[in-house]
Amino acid sequence: METTKKNVYIEVPNPDELGYGIDGKLTRQKWQDKCIKMLLAGKEEFNEWQRSLNEYQTPSNSPLYLKRQKLKLEPVHFTWEISYANNSKPDKLVDSSDTKSSLAVDLANHVFDEELILDGYVFQTDVWFGGVTFNKQVSFKHAVFQKKAYFLGTTFSDDGASFLNTNFNNEVIFCDSIFRGKANFKNTHFQAETETTSFKRVKFLSDADFEGAVFDNFVCFDGAIFSKEANFAGNSINIPKSQNFSRISFSGAHFKNRAVFNNRDFRGTTSFGKYEGQATKFDLAPLFHNCKLFQGTTFVDAEFKTSKSDEAAAEAFNTLKHAMSQQQSTRDEHNFIKKELDTERLRANLRKRVLYRMYWKISDYGFSVWKPFRCLVLGPFLFAGLFYGALISWNHCNSLLFSHSCQIDVGLSVKVIELSLLQSLPPLGLDKLCESLREDLFGNGNSRTSILVALVGIQKVLALAGWFFVALALRNLFKMK
């Protein structure tokens, strides 16, 4: 079972400091209590409160703004001390835990023990849910975050969290959060084109549903863990914008179940590389059906497992193979060919499985130079031994191979090794020399000669197959069409 241990801890360094609130007379702790009270007051009252806070701090000729300006309050900042488990270095993206909005909604480290329905809430100031624990379901359906939203190190309950049709109009950070239940981001709109959406190191312990989510900005899932299905598919209905990804990164992410990217158009740099030395991992084949990948997208550093139980794997790898072929990414294309064949081998019947296994063991599906070349080096000596043993048993000895009644015939040994080596070479116009050696060694008209000739034929066929696999591997290695 995936651990729910937190990776980040949030501390409020100045709970008794004055200067917070509309008139600056509240301590940090009192302002937090006020924010929690208003959040629980209901949508209408909260939205009206947010509207007034926004008016207080937005430069204008409004009475509320002018009233606050007359107080000449000293500027205050909401600062949170962020510490990481194992003393790991804070990530640069969240290194700054300071927001300059003196009226930010500050809910740091609060524990909500009851179900929380925030559907339709409009957050007009920065909001901090960092370190918050939701012990019951929380819902932000159709909510709007007009300023920055921080969910750093937030824990969501087994009952799930819903951000269905939620709008994030500015930067949003979910780094190091834990979703113990289903994370529903279906049709969520991340629309701040110049800001970042980050899910770095997030643990999704149940399904993560981003179907139809719109990403107008850079989205980062580096180091995230998806324990169940991760659905990033575009909508099946014809809403073009919902199909698009801008720049997106899954470097070092671990997909322990199915990852679905169907019907998506990747229009920016897409990364499936490494994050802090960890490769992107897919325990089941990901689905990229009907996708357009961004030019330069690569899966070279990604790791894919193959499983007999994964019925969709062969088709999934075939889709990726064709996608890489269209981009002329030969190495990725060959990698997915191998994955497709490996999946077919695992699911084939016994007869086909034997053939697939031979193809795999001998040449790594046509991508290994060393495996067939090793056979070409060792094979001649094996067949030379067979030729020599057969000849001396027929002509000189009372038993096969070597015994006390047999003495090694050096001249014969040299000839059979020479014949075997010539047989193992690719066609180089040495047939007459081979034929002369065969006649000298096997003679003509001997009934046993036909058996030796058959062995020669077998060796020749195996040698040709070996050179074919060497040539095929070289072609693949140097990405020649």
C-alpha cells in the first residue's frame, strides 16, 4: 500500500504578530480564525466578503480602498516556513512561500473534520490551503480562483476531492499534496498562460481524473505517483480547446496503473524524462490513441513494463510506434516495436510463444548485435567438434568423441575447424574451397557422408540467420531506413 506520509511540513512563523485584517488590528492567528469562519459561512456570504476584500486592496477611487489607504498601514507579508522530509532541499518552484497580498485567505494547517462543500466559491484574493487536512470529502465544483492558489502539502481524504469545472486564473501549486481518494479535475480550466500549474511529487492514491481539463500554461507532474488510473483524455465531444496540452512534464512520474492520454493535442514541449535521477515509469502500457505529439517528444528515458494480463498493451505500443515513426524518432519507434513484440510473446499460444522467445533470445527482436555475433563466434567450434567426433568414431575409434582408444588427429582437427569457419562466414565466393574440404574429409559414396552433409547444411542455414540478425541489428542501431 502506498505510504501517506507527508513530504512537506508548513509552519506559521508569526501567529501573534499584529497588522493583519482590513484595519491592521488583528494578529496572524486572529486573521486565520476570521478566514476559516468566513469560509464556513456559506457561498453568498463568503463571496461578498471576498468582493469587499478585493475592493479594499485594488487601487481605485472606491470608498473601501480610500478608507484603507487613510489608515496608512505598514505592509505585511504572509510568510510560511516550509520544511521537507529528510532535510531535502526545497524545490525552486515553491521556494518562495511569501505572498504580498495583506488580505490573503490564510487557512494554513487547518484540519477540516466535516464534509466541506465550496461549490461556486469565488476566491478574489490569494488563498493558502498549505498543510491543510481534509478528513472528509471536499468539493470546489465551479469555484473560481482569480489569484494565486496554494495547496502545498495538502492532504485530501479517502472520500475524494472534486475540482469539477473549477477555474484557476492564476498560478496554482499542489506540490507534495496527497490525494487519498479520487481526485476529480474533470473539465477544470488552468488558464493563466504566463503562470505555472504544479503537481510535483503529488501522490494520487486513487483515480486521478483530468479528462477534458484545459491547460493553457506550463503544467508540471514531475515526480508524481499515480497509484490507480490516471485519465488525461480529451473530451469525446467536439470542444477543440479541451483537447490541447501546452507545455507539460511528467519527468520521473510513476504510473502504477493505466495512463490515458487519448484525443489530446500536445502543442508544446512534452517531457517523459528523468526527475532527480528517477525515470518516468509506466507499469501498464499508456494509451495515446488519436493523439498528436509535439515534435521532439521522446520516451527514451521512460521505463515500460510488459505484462501478460495487460490486454491493451500491444495496441497501445503499436500506436506509439506509429506516432514515433511520423516524427522520424527512429530509436523510440524501435523501442516500441520491441515492447509490442514482447507483449505479443507473453500473450501468444505455446507454438508462437516458442518462436517469439527464440527471436527474443537470439537477437533481442533484431536489436542486438552481440547476441547473434556471439553465436557466430562459438558456433564454428561447436560444429567442428561434432564433425571431428563423428569422423573419428567412424574411422578410428570404438566410441564417440575421445577415449583412450583414440588419439587426437591434429591434421584432421585443423581441417574440420577450417571447414566449420568457412561455413560460418557470409557468402564470400568460397564455395569451391568448402566443397574441396568436404570431399577431402567426407569422401564420396559413403552412406554416412549424407549425415555430415546435413550437419553442414544446418550450420550454413544457422550462420546465414546469424549474419542476417547482425545486419538487422546494425541497421536498427544506426537508425537506417
